[in-house]
Amino acid sequence: MAKPPNPKFLKPIWPVLFSSQQRKNLNPDNDGDCPGKARPRYFARFTKFSRIWIPPLLSQFLANFVYFLFLFLYTLFWTYSASFFGGVSMPAISTIEITTNPRITLLEGFLTNAECDHLIHLASSLLQPSLVYTEVPNELVSNGQARNSTGTFLGIAQTPVLAEIERRIASLVDRPTEYQENMQVLNYQSGQYYQPHIDFFSVSSPSCQEVLAQGGQRIATCLLYLNTPDDGGETHFLRTGLKVVPIRGNAVLFYNVLPSGDEDWRSMHASLPVITGEKWVATKWIRSKPQR
Ligand code: PD2
Ligand code: ZN
């Protein structure tokens, strides 16, 4: 460590802390009639932190280090504090309203890669043939003509990651998570599909009356694309002609009913056959009544 100079010749490093005599010493117009005799210098050669004399480069480094550490912690706090304190943290999502009539919104970057992998991991060992509702009686049966994917349902808030995704969807549709059905994760192999269908329970169908009375209508569907198939697997909205390409992390939110609550047949959709590769997608239905 360098030997500390005579404090008489020292000038502090922070101008705001200078005494009036020191400021006078630092004034470039002062041509020398100051206690230090020599022309004033703008920076001290040494800074004293408590009892240690620190060379200027090291003290600047320390000051910068503390400054960047503060910035880092500040950014960290604002990024994660919401989820830490029970709020909703959102990745950088870009929202594109594709059509308002029917209401279809694409959300790019709705899930992170880690979240997609997590959902696939939770579902992959539990896949069963997907089911469809029959007319009368209203039962869930396997029907390979209507859909031939496999899938499974996850528990509500089964893991902290899933709970966070559910909170994000709740914030998106402006309804508490209690209005959500359990998440369904689906897997489509090459050639697998889901024929055109509607997600709402038809008021005119006698078999839907009980479901509607108990749990209310499926007012909206949120599809979460967990991977990007090599080819095919688009979500096709037949009445609008729109085909949403499945891209990992993206989501599509569409309403199955009109703002009045009446069925919106323009929400009819299909999952087109996967041509190459496989497709992982998760569905969340949002009901008009709390489910729990
Ligand atoms: O798997 C899909 O892409 C898809 C598309 C539309 C699934 C559903 N609807 C559904 O399960 O209702
Ligand atoms: Zn559907």
C-alpha cells in the first residue's frame, strides 16, 4: 500500500463535500495563491475510507462497483417483487388483437421456455387418449374420428410454476383463478388432429343443461403452445379463415361467447393435423362461474 501523502496536499474526491477553501483550490482560475501552492488539481491522489488510504483507481472502482450493485439489486427487486409478494409477474409479452369480432388475441412470449418445459415434463408420463363429449347422454368418450391426440389434466396450482401461469391467465381475462378449469396438456403426434368443434356448452343442447347450471359457461379459451412443431398443427378458426401457427411460448386467447353471454359460433375452431414432428399444447377454459 502506498504511503499516505501529507493530508495538507490532499483534495477530497467528491466536489460536493469540499470546503470553501478546497473549492477555491480546485477553481482553475485560481493561479496558485492557495495553501497547496501548486496549480489546483481536479482529483485527489488518494481517498481516505475510514483509516485506510486508497489509491484513486481503486476507490473509483469501489464506487462504481457499489453503484452497479445497487442498480442490479434495484432491477432484480422490480422484476421479481411482484411474484414474490403474491402478485403477477409477466414476461415480455406482446399482445396482438387479431380480430375483435370474434375476439381472438395472440400473445407472443406468454410463457418462458422453462415454463413450457415444465408443463411438458408434468404431463409427459400421464398421457391418455383425448376424450370428447357425446350428445345424449352427456358423457366423455374416446372418439378417434373427432380427435386422436393424447392428453392429461393437471391439478390447480399443482406446482408454483403452474400457479404463476394460472395467475397470469387470471390477470389476462380479468377474472380470479377460481374461474379456471384444470389445465389440460395435449400431445399430437404426426398426423394427429382435433376436428372442428366449439368449446362452449350449447344452451340448446339438453345434455349441457346440467353442466351449465353447475359450473357456468366456458366463456373463453386460452391455448398455450409449448413447442414449435416442424410443420402443421395450426389452430384453424374456420369462420374467419384464421390459422394460428403454434410457436413455443405463444398463446392465443379467444372468447366462445359474445359480450352478452350468447354463444359465438364464429369461435368454432380445429387443430389441424401435425405434418412433421409433434405438438405440445395446453388448454385453459375460463368459466362464467367459480369452479371452487
Ligand atoms: O390442441 C389444440 O390446438 C386445440 C385447439 C382447439 C385444442 C382445443 N381446441 C381444445 O382442446 O378444445
Ligand atoms: Zn377447442
